[in-house]
Amino acid sequence: MRILAAMSGGVDSAVAAARAVEAGHDVVGVHLALSRAGGTLRTGSRGCCTIEDAMDARRAADRLGIPFYVWDFSERFRDDVIDDFIAEYQAGRTPNPCMRCNEKIKFAALLERALELGFDAVCTGHYATLVDGQDGLELHRASDAAKDQSYVLGVLTAEQLAHTYFPLGSTPSKALVRAEAAERGLTVAQKPDSHDICFIPDGDTRGWLAEKVGTATGDIVDRTGAVVGSHEGAHAYTVGQRRGLSLGVPAPDGKPRFVLEVRPVSNTVVVGPKEALATAEIAGERYTWSGRAPEASRFACDVQIRAHADPVPAAASLVDGVLTVRPEVPFDGVAPGQTAVLYDGTRVIGQFTIDRTVSAVAERV
């Protein structure tokens, strides 16, 4: 096949490209410039898409003997990922920018251009597995559960999966990938993995949002409506948050309080006890299927609501365009804007953006 290898400058994408070459494919490397003013250097494992990363990707491509290009996707990234991130927080939701980047950039904008140029597939260093099932291509978890990235790939449709290539999915561990990189003479063999949000490399999401949308003093209240503190912008808070609340009134029982709800219209943050975070139901209208869609409107599944959360057995139903999921055991703190990915064993069924939650505490009352 003609393969376009997305090379971030990290060890995973470099080894993925190397395996594509070794498999006999016609491979071209490309690095995506996602920032108009990219930093020169990374700080340990923080950030990505720096000039240093682009140079690391080029060195890896040179080592593999493949053509290499840098494509400017900064405008599309700003519109589809950064602006979306800001808008979601302003609306009181908690977005996942990695999901949006995969959905809108790597497997939409990049894949579209690749197909236009005559490539058969886009190759990435994601840890996930593609399986030829009875009803078509299926997306499954990676062999290494600790590195599995099927959750952030849950936004991919059947058509997109047909043009993707994940060479690392069956690798038992990341240590083997690093050892392979060293054997191949790739200088990124021991480069730290990227963490945090790539466009907020210092990890200070609250400060970054304040700079983008400003500050506005508001109340922090308990479930009775009593004011227990103040804040400088509800957009800086998310459901389940415990740290950084700076409450002036202690809880009656002396226990920590957590963010239960963010109300952007009134610029109010609601806090309460940890048990009030229990969520009995989640629902959303923005859903996609990864491969074949479920045949029945009601079906059993496992659901995962964070990239590194454990899957929870649940009952799902699709009625009047709304996908609703009720877990067997209540979730612990779910924020609107998060992504729920549905599984059948190791196979990804699909995903949806959570628009509505139902408290398990309210149901018990």
C-alpha cells in the first residue's frame, strides 16, 4: 500500500513508520504543524508539536530512508480543537481535545488529504488493533492494556477505519517499542511520552482559559444554595474537581467537597460531598458507530468514560436519536462534554458526547 505515516516526533510514530517500511509498503512521512507559533523545545513530557519534535520526526524519516514533509494544519487545529475546547468550557462542559484532534485532524483533515494524493491509508503510532470481522473491519483494544488507546480512537467511523494502519497494536509492551527503536538507530528511543494538553504545555489549564476568556467573579455554593466561596470564572472548574476550590466555609461533616455542577449562565459552581458525584445515567445525541451499528435499539455493553478508566458493564438504548447508558455500578463523577466509548469485549462499538447526566443520589431520594 501507499502509506502516509503521521510522525509526531515521538518514539511510537517513528517505530510505526519503520514497521510500515519493513512490511514493504511505500511510505511517506509527514509531521503536522499544529501551532502558528510553536515552541522551540519541549519541557520533559509536556507538550508536543514543537520545532524540536518536527526535527526529531525528520531525523527518524531520514534514518528510515523515506520522504518527509511538514504540513501546516494550524488553522484547522485552531478552529476544530482549540476554539472548540474554549467554547465547551464556556458552556460548562469538560471537553477531550485528544478526541477532537483524532476526529477532526488526524483522521479527517489529514486522511482526506492523504486520499486526495493517492495514499491508501494513514499510519499512526496509536496502540489499538484492527480486526477483520464477519461484518467488516473492527477496532479493538491493544495487546498492552496499559498503553491501549482505543478510547481516544472511538470517534473513528467504519469508513475511516478502512484507511488506517496501526502497526503497534499487537506489541506486548512499550518497553519493546523503545528497545526496537534503539535497535533501529532511532534517536527518539528514550524520548519521554507526551502528556497533558499539547496546546497548554505548562499544564495550567485554568490560567490558560483565564487568559483566553478573561475572569469573572462568581459564587461557589453548596447543594442548598448557600454561598461557601468565590471564584474568578466558572469555566475553570469541572465536575469531580477537588483541588483549588479555596472554600471559605468548611463542610458540616468536615469532609472534602467536590465540584458537582458548573452553571455558566449564572457563573456559579456547585459543590458537595463525594457521594453526590455518583451518576446513574448518561445520555447524548452526538454519537457515531465504529464499524457496524448495533442491530437492536437496546443492547448490553461495557462503557468507558475516561481514557484510563476501567470499563463498566452497562445497558444502552437508542431511542429517538438519544443514546442513553445506565451502568450496573454508578459512575464516580461525570461531566457533560466527556466522551463515553462503548465496548463489546475488546471491540469498540461506538461513542457519544455526554450531554446529560442523572445523579444516583437523586434517584435514591
